[in-house]
Amino acid sequence: MKKAIGIILNVDGDNSDLNELLQHCSISTLPFGGRYRMIDFTLSNMVNSGISHVGVVGSHKYSSLIDHLGTGKEWSLSRKTQDLSILAGSSSVRFGNLMKINLRDLYNNRAFLQHSSDEDVVISAPNLVTSFSFNASYKIHKTNNSDVTLIFKKVQPSFTFENNDVFLEFDKYRITNIHYQKEKMTDHCYADMMIIKKSVLLDLMELGERTGEWDLMDMIKSNLDTLRVYGAPHSGYINRVHDLAKYYEANMDLLEFDIMKELFLSENSIHTKIKDNHPTLYQNEAVVRNSIVGSGCEVEGKIYHSVLFRDSKIGYGSEISNSIIMQKAEIGNNVKLNYVIFDKDVKIRDNASLVGTKDNPIVLSKGMVI
């Protein structure tokens, strides 16, 4: 995919359901899976697909994004022929109850596209937990001489539909209609990834400037008769983390071996910022079952079916179950935690007990002390 440029931008805005965890970062840099940030998956997928120029559209919370991505070295994007650019952005906007792509964020950065010699643009959300190669989709895009190729996931009858899901109708591989908000549900759900001709994208930007219509998906839908819009399937695991329930689900999914194997043990590696750290210390009393434990931790208690991030301490006699504990947490002695999600630097004193439920976990924001 040497003739494609990558753009990563948030299509879900700032979801109030995740506010407790997004006070100091955007969803792009939300910690995930014990050592990663959400954007690591999308950025790694682009690089693994041979995309050598990537632009990340930031929101109003730039510091965590710049700190995490740096020069792009961990993703091999700090070379003369491969580069990473952090672009100015606002945030995606809400129309009714549905989050959509704000084309103005791309228009404001059109120079990034205009100065590129690439023919196509790969656009993806940063909050997709998946290991995915764009190469097969790009082949479909080129074979059909597509103006736009929307990547979709064929869902099972048991799939739980969300209000902001987008569904696609097909005539063979050509898309004939796009549906929002359960107005018509098909078994083809848009996966928040697309490939679009750069010339078409620039034309749509200019059209948006003239008409005031800034939603890219709406513009594609309105021009299905004149644009060649095709679909490309995604056959593997994918989880779009747009609310607290999905964030919890995606972390817990990592404890399933088949999903973990697909994400982290395939030929497409997921890269992240490297932090040198010492191994985790497990005291004699420690018990860990079906959990992810980051480096630099000290564990004296018991951890069951949980995700524990770097440099956290679990005191003697404490028991953690079905929980997500982010960096540098300090859990005292004889503490009971079940169905909790803690942001960074949370401290829990001895003998405390916090018990949520799977559908309503207890969430503590950064630095809270209980």
C-alpha cells in the first residue's frame, strides 16, 4: 500500500459514559490491555499494511497523544521515507443521537493531503481493537476502481446492535444504501474504516466548504448514485470501544485465548511505546488466575479474571476479581474489589470493599483515594 496515506481521527467524540476515564486523555490514548493505548491497534494495522505516511488528527487533549506517539519511532515512522504527523483537530460532532465524522477536521488539514503524492487515503477510528491488514481491502478498492471502499463486519443474529451503528446494503459488493440508528438493520455493519480516493476526498471537502455539510458519511450516502462505493469484509475479531460497557468488554475479551492469540500472536504485531521496567514481583502469598499483569507490579494478594497495568501494588490478603486496574494503583491490605475500573494513581486503603456489577462497574477517576 505504498500509494496510500493514513488518517486516524476520532469518529465517536467525547462520550460522557467514558468521562471518568477521559479527564486527562482522549479516547485515542485511553490505556488498554495492561500496557497499550487504544490508538496502538489502528496505527499498527496501518504500518503493518505498508502505509508509510500517517496523520493523526488530535482533539483538544493533545499532551497525552504527543507523549505517547512521540516521533513514531516504535511504529517505524521516524524515518526519511516514513513519517507520522499529529494534525490539529477539534472533535467529532453530534447530530441527534449519532456520532459522525467531522469532515472539517480533514478540511483544516487538507495541506497534509495535497502535499502527498499518494493516490488513496485510508481513514480509520482510533478506538478499534482489532488486528487487521488493509491489503485485501485495498485490492478490492483497486480492482473495482472504487471511489470509496467501506470496510464492514458481517454480524451474527446474536449481535447486540448499538444506536450509533451504521449498516450497509449491497448489490453484490457495491453499496446501494447506508442506514443509521437501527432505521434498517442488515447483517453488514460498518467497521469505522474506509479507503477513499484522495481526489474524491478533496472534492468532498470543497463541497462541504460551499454547502456547510461536514459529515463525510452523509455526503457519501447522498452521492451513492454517482460515486463508486464498494464494501470490503473484515472477518476477524473487532471491538469498537465507544462507551464504558465496550471498554470493559474489550479488556475482558483479552483473557480469552483465541482472541488474545489473534490480536497479539499473529504476524501483524501491535506496537506501543516502549517503557523499560523491572519484572513483576509475586510474593509467596500471591495467587493469579486468568489475568493480565503488567510489568513493575508487586502482588501479595489474589487476582482473578482481571487486567492490572504497570507499577501497581496489591496488598496482602486483598482480592481483585473481574476488574481493570490502571497504572500505579496502590491497593492496601485485605481489600475486596469486584467489577471495578480504576484510572491511574488510585489508592485504596486497608480493609475497603468495592463491589460493582458487570453491567454497572464502579469507576474511579485518576488519583482518587478511598
